[in-house]
Amino acid sequence: MRNFKKYIFVVLILISATAWSQKVVTWAKLDTTAMTIGDQVNLDLGIKVPENYIVKWPQITDTLNSHFEVVNRSKIDTTLENGKISMNRRFTITSFDSGYFELPEFTFKFKSPNDTTVYDTKTESMFIQVNVPEVDTTKPFKTIKEPVAEPYTFAEIWPWIAGGLALLLAVTFLIYYLVQRKKNKPLFAHKPKPLPPPDVEALEKLENLRLAKLWQNGKIKEYYSQMTDIMRRYLERRFGFDAPEMTSDEIIDELKNLKVNSEALEKLKGAFSLADLVKFAKAQPTPLENDLSLNHCIDFVNETKPKPVEENEEKEKELSDKKEDK
């Protein structure tokens, strides 16, 4: 009984191997079977398998055996037809021995993606006759030709190009260094710090102006000049118009066109009007007016600064809810 089972197992293996061999075809072809020493011959290797098969090509190094060397090899050319993949690769070989030599067999391995068993199949062996070139000793020897001049390749020129670029870069850097040194500037400028938001900058400067106590020390004109300069810069950064180059009336008109909060606008207008009187009419405001002008500027900044994203989103949601209720 055990012998019968072994017999069945062997038969199944033979049937499976036969089925694989019917699906897979390999070939090895030479474009000639005779050559002269030093000539080059093309060897085509290929395999045809179902399109879902996994194929491992034979490992071919720089030599096929002790008589043949591989000069060049092409990429694998693949074609699909009727559910089968044909893969072909060309090797250019040469030989420097004379005689009748056998090329080795080439082994392909393959398997189906649904099978863990790896099968292999070999190409047929081939023979090449390598002949010695005939030399007519009755004719005189010819002079040896000089080497043929070849054009320069990019790999040969590249080091010179790289050297020239490096030299140019070094000279440019040296000139830049000398110019910066002559101007008494640092070689590498520090990256400027990012500006704070316009309202943060303005409120900080206004608070510093309060702490400087300029008007308390008799510097009333300087106090109002700095205050209006701070506000002009805030308006330029916040609303995007050229406030530093505009008069007080032009600034107020521009803000009206932008539909700024009217109450805040009146506060700014009062501070600017008083500042103009101090700077151009030598007015002498009271201590209360001096503090009130600064407080009006601070109120204007707080009432016109950009709203947080969360507040805007809540307002948009409330508006959308009201529209839906209507």
C-alpha cells in the first residue's frame, strides 16, 4: 500500500512538471555559429510564461565561461500577447581563444503567484567555432596606424568646468567680502525678526510714549509728533494706505471711505486735530487733554484691530442662523 502511494505521488509530480513545461518556453539563440578571434557575436536569451508568473533570470557575470566574455548586455524587452509575456535580452559576447567551444546552459527559474514551488528550465547547449584570422605572409607588413582621435566626453570635461565654477565663486565671494568690509557692514546680514501685528506694535509704542513723560518735561511738540507718527504707521499697516505721507484731514477722509467705526474715528480725529494745533499753532493743551489724546489713540487701536478668527466664525454662524430662521 505504501509503495502504491509513493508511485501515485511520483506520477503527480511528473504530471505537474509536464504541465509547467507546456506553459513555459525558453530559448537561447546565436546570430552565428562561427567567428574570428576578437569578433563579437549576439546571444539572445528569452522566456515565455503566463503573465502572472514570477521569473528569475540566470545570473550572468562578465564571463560565460573560460572562453567567452560578455561585452555588452541590453535591457529586458517584454511583450504581452494572448495572456503570455515574452521576455528577451541580448548579450554581446566575444572570444580570444581559437577552437570549437560549447556555451553553457542557462537556467531560468519561475513560479506561479499561487504556488510556493519554484520550478526551473534550461536552454539547450550551443557550440561556436572560433577561428584564427588568416595571414598572408607573402605580403609586406603594413605600418601601424596612429591612434584615432576621439571627442572629449562630458565626464572628462566636467572636472575642468567644476574647477572653473569653484574659482569664479571664490573670486565673487572675495569681491563681496571686500565691498562689505569697505562699507563697514557685516559679511552676512542677520535675518530680520518678524514684525508683531500692527495693533500690538502700536499699543506697545503708545505705552512707552506714556512712560517717557515728554509733555510733563515740557516736550509737548515732541510728544504729539511721536504720538501721530505711531498712529500713522498703525494706519498704514492695518488699512494699507500711505498714511505717513497724508495730512490729518486726508487720513480722516480715507477712514470714512473704509467705513471705520464712527465713534473711534471721532476720537482719532480729536487727537490729530489737537496735535496739529500744537505742532503748527504752538497751542498749549492742558494735562488732561494730553492724557486724553493718548487714551483716544489707544481706544482707536483697540476698536479697529483685527478680530480673532473665532469671533468672526461665531458672527458668521449667527448670521447664517438668522437667515435660516427667516
